[in-house]
Amino acid sequence: MAPDNQSMQEKKQGKSNRGFASMDPQRQREIASEGGRAAHEKGTAHEFTSEEAREAGRKGGQARSESNRARKIGSSAGMSDSSNFSGGSDSNR
């Protein structure tokens, strides 16, 4: 039995009606909200203090800044992420 036309098109387009990401955004919010409520009722939900939030923001800003700085240095030196690096020495051949 051959697969139906609709499933063939979904595979070609890379789309599926399965999984959380394929759901309607409103339904995703409903499910996430239920999980959040359950965690708070159970007492396992983490609530950030203002100090914890400040520290997390600082760390994220530093990581982003370092990433951008490294990218600029690499591009100014004529390097790119797809540079030809064999990882070995040519003198061994």
C-alpha cells in the first residue's frame, strides 16, 4: 500500500503534525501553563530572586560579548568557521 499524497508532501516540506513544536502556539502555552501550575503546587518550581536574575543576565551578556569578540577577531585574521584545517601535520606524509 502506497503512502497517501498528503504525508508525502509533509515529508518533502519537512513538516509533521506530531510533536510539541507542530502544535498551535495557543495550545503550547496552555500545556506549558499547566506544567508551571503543577510545579508550583508541588513546591518544586524555582523562583529567581532579583540577585539570581541579575547574575544570570550578567553571565549571558559576558558570553555574548566574548562570542562576538572572537568572531570579529577570526574574520579580521582571514579565518572563517569553514577554514581548511586538517588537524595534522603535512610533514608526516
